Amino acid sequence: MDEVAGAIADPVRREILVMLRDGRLSAGEIAGRFEISRPAVSRHLRVLRESGLVRDELLGRQRLYALDPHRFRELAEWLAQFDRLAGWEHRLDALETEVYRTRRERRAAPATEQNKENTA
């Protein structure tokens, strides 16, 4: 996990990962989208490859890079423990659903049943 966190700490590497989200790209295509030198982009690609976040494949004279999203899983699970808001959102959505269901059932119930419930 430390290796993955270290690899994504750099903004250039994060941008490369976003580029690769939609599919494979050659090293030249990736380098062409940055204003930094090709050797610098190659170093970033090497770090991403060594961390396991991307894999490369040599096709003829081109080296194609692809994202390997499995390496993000451990880091994402670790980060999820700090996302308390998402847990509350889920619970509040469940409560809202239950309130709507109860209101719908009360409207659909005959009036005599509602009177019985109120007298108990």
C-alpha cells in the first residue's frame, strides 16, 4: 500500500493514471500530453509500473501502457474507514425510504384500522 500511495503522490503520475482510465496509450502519446521532457515522463511511467498501477506491453516498436486497477483496492479500503459521511448518507437514505413506505401504507390502510392503531 505504501508503494501505491507513494506512486500517486505525484500530480503527473495521477494525471497519467487518469489518462489510462479510458484505455491503453503508448508512451509517446502519454509524453505528448505533457510539457515536461520524454525522459521525465518515462521515469514517472517506470514508478507507476514498479508500483503495479500500470502494466506495459511491447507491440512491435511501441510500448503500450494500461491501468491495473486491482492495486488501488487495498488503498481504497484503507481510505474508506475515514469516510464516515458516506456511511451516514446510506443510513439516512434507508430511513427516508422507511418513512415513505410507512406513509404510503397508512394512506392505503382502511380508516377503521387507523382508528384502532390510535387507541392502543
